[in-house]
Amino acid sequence: MSSHLALIEKTQSLIAAGDIVGAESALVELADAEGDQALMVVLEQLPAKDILAVIREYDNSKESVINLLVTPAMFAHAVVIEKQYKDLTRTHLRGMMNSVIFREDANPVDFLTAIGDLEGGSEALADYFTEKWSRIEAFARTGTFDTVEDDGEMLSETALYANAYAAPRVEQDEVADQDWMELAWILRYQCPDLFIEMLLVLRGKARNHDLGLGEDEEMEEDDGKVETGDTDRGKATPAALDADEESAI
């Protein structure tokens, strides 16, 4: 156990120094030497901000043992604080969500439910779908992602709930891309309340965009953000995440 405590301290020191790659390597070495269970013991003791620092650097050219082992609860806590990286492209958010939620042994609903149960969860999901807003609206209204078929009229919140348990027009295997389409399908038909909650948040983001409000105006209460260029490729973590935010999660 003392060796695990030493590894935890080493991992946190590496992350604090901006060496995310080194931190991941240290965790992988533990799994190789002592097995996945030993790594789980360490992951359970790491703060969400440190787990996030590692898993958001997802590289689809290699398989990460951390992404394969992180639990729904660990992942959800990491996802809701990812916005503090101020990644306006959402590239890291989408990458890590796709890699974890659609991993071979996972039940996506377990991860989505864990995210939805946390404050900020529906906002994180809305961030994931931001660039696909019109197609998500079309999906909510018509059951397909084809905006040509959609007349552009948004369903009211009441209509959304009335429509929540409508039979699918497309089957999951037709949109099984392990990306945003499949995630939207699972949300709508297996977590309908969370899908609606996410869509209402997404509409608010779209309205802010139409009004010319950027991310800073939309979420001006979030201090300590840094530009993504400073945090990509394992170079740094935001100051807000280095503070003790765990009690607020």
C-alpha cells in the first residue's frame, strides 16, 4: 500500500508539473507490474482533476489502460469539470467521451446516467453536441438526423416530453458510429429525460451564440480558465483545476 501512496504522490506531482504523458506512463507501469486491480486502487484515490488530465489526452492511435478501467462515477466527475480547460473546439471532450463510453466492455447508459446525476452533467453533454445542434433538433422532432426533412420548428418542452417515448424511426445499428449520432440515439431512447434536459441547455447555448455571446460571457462565473493551446498535448492543467474543487463536485 505504501508503494501505491508513493505512486499517487508521483502521479500528482507529474500532473502538477504538466507532464501528463509521464503521469500516464507511471500508471501504466503499475498495471503492467501489479495488474488492473492495483491500478483501480490508485485511480479511486486520485482526484477527478488528475484523472481528467490523463484521460482527456486521448489518442485514438493507441489504447489507454486508464480509459479502459475508469468507472462511470470517476468519469462523470471528470467530465463535469472538463469545461475549465476552455477547449472551444470540444475536441478533447468528444474524444474522451467516445473512447470511454463506447469501450468494448461498457454500458453507455451507465456512464450517461452517472454524468446526468451530477450538477453540470447536462451542460457537459450539451457541450459535446454543440457543433451538431441543428441535427440534434431535427432528431428530436423527426427521429432522424436529416435536417432536410425537418421544417426548422423547435418542439416545445411540453412536446418534447410528450414525444419522449416515441418508437425509434431509425435503429441503433443504423447510426452505430461510436460517435455523436449513436450517443444521441442512446440518450433519446434510453435516457429520454436526460436527452431533453441536455437539449434545453443546448438551445440556451445556441441563443447565446445568436446574441453574439462567447463562452466567456456565457459562463463568466468560471474563473481560472486557460486557452486550450496551453493545455493540449499534456503541457498544463488549468489553475482552477489545480485548486481544491473536489468539495464542489
